[in-house]
Amino acid sequence: MEFRTIVDIPRPGFEIQPCEELLFVGSCFADEIGSRFRDNGFPVTVNPYGVMYNPASILHTIERYEGAPRIVFLTLGTNHVYRLKETGKIVDNCEKRPQSLFQEEQLSVDACVAYLQKAVEVLRQRRPDVHVILTVSPIRYRKYGYHGSQLSKATLLLAVQDIISHFSLFTSHLFYFPSYEILMDELRDYRFYASDMLHPSSQAVDYIWERLVETCFSAEAKVFLQEWLPLRQALAHKPFHPDAPEYQAFMDKTMLKLSELRKKYSTFAL
């Protein structure tokens, strides 16, 4: 008997390879997932110009960032944007300036699609074989009100569906990973939230990471994770007697295995 609903995730038309370079741009959930890659030795760049919550600001980062990895994650947080009244331009960070200087707006589905399409176009111009993973952050925004937060997420979900469904030129290069649905439908219990009851707990993010590995990683990348895990655990171990000969011998053996892993995976980033 099943006591929860499992989100069905189709496999994408590409696979993430061992220790390959990735770029993460978007909400603070991008930081969470990017850190899992970093902790596992992947060379990642996460929000090089700061956290970007909306599609317009995500585009701004893509336009500024000159790197061109094969795998790019775009994590959408909200459709709310802020325009500087003086210039009329959408800003990525209010930099603690008075709220009176800005006008808050909500991007329509079509506007979100346009910004995301432009971001994908820029990425494809730099690297034609790029694969973009789109995901909607499961973090709720209390300041919009819970109904307003849901409407914002709905706008983003519709925009993602639109760009994947209707822009056939990019379809083979776009993939939607359902982070939002996993937390809402599989992990729909407050024990999977942090103390603020808004952000997913570390356990929840770990579970989303596991579903991502299961769906998007190549067989070789999964083997790498299996090889790295015991070394990671060994390096994280805090001994009671670090000067003991037995522990020193254990660490010598661990460092030798780590050196062998680095030789096998030349892009391993730890």
C-alpha cells in the first residue's frame, strides 16, 4: 500500500557526466542544489552576480556571465520584479535603497517566456550543445501572502510549460525538473520544512538531489558518486584521538585513495 504520491520524472535527452562543469542561476534554491554538486566534487558556478529570483534577473546574469558550460540550471523563484522609477529598468538587487525608489510589478506568463527564451538563445549562441534544466523553487514567499505566492509559482509553471511545449527549436535542449512538485506532492509534510516553515529542510533538499541524480546522471556519474561517498565520509570523520597511529594510518590510506580518484577524474574539484 502506498502512503504518498510519487512524482513521475521522465529522463531527459542528455546525461550529466562525472565532475563536469555546471552553472546555476536563480533563487536561493539554486544555491542549495548547487552546493550538493560542489560537495560532490563538481566544478560549479552558482549565482556569480548574486541570487536572481525572477526570469528578467536570470537573463541579466546569463548576459553578463561569459562562461559556457554544457549544463545550465535556471531556478525560478518568483514573477515579481522591481523597477527603479528613475530609469524604468528592472533591477536585480535593490541594494537596501528606500522602497519608495522602486515600483513592484508582476511579470505575465508571456513576459516570463520572453525572458527565458532570450536566456536560452544567449546560451545556445555561446554553446550550441548546451542543455538547460529549468526548475521552479519550492520556497514560498510570505511577503506576497500565501495565495499570492501560489499565483506567482503558477505563472512560472505556465511559462516553463509554454517555452518547452511551443518553442520547438529549443525543445531538445530544455528539460523541466519538478523540484516544486516533489516538495508539494511527495514531501507534503511540515517535517520537511526548515524552522521558518517556508524553506525546505536539508533533508528535503537531499531528497530532491537524490531524485535529480536518479533522473539526470549518467551511469558513469553514479559510479563516481559511489566511489566518492566513502572518501567523503572518511574526510568528514572527527576522531577522538587524531594523533593516534591507527587514525594516521587510516588517513594515509584515505588520501592515497583520494589521489587515485583525482587521477581517474581529472575535473574533480575537491
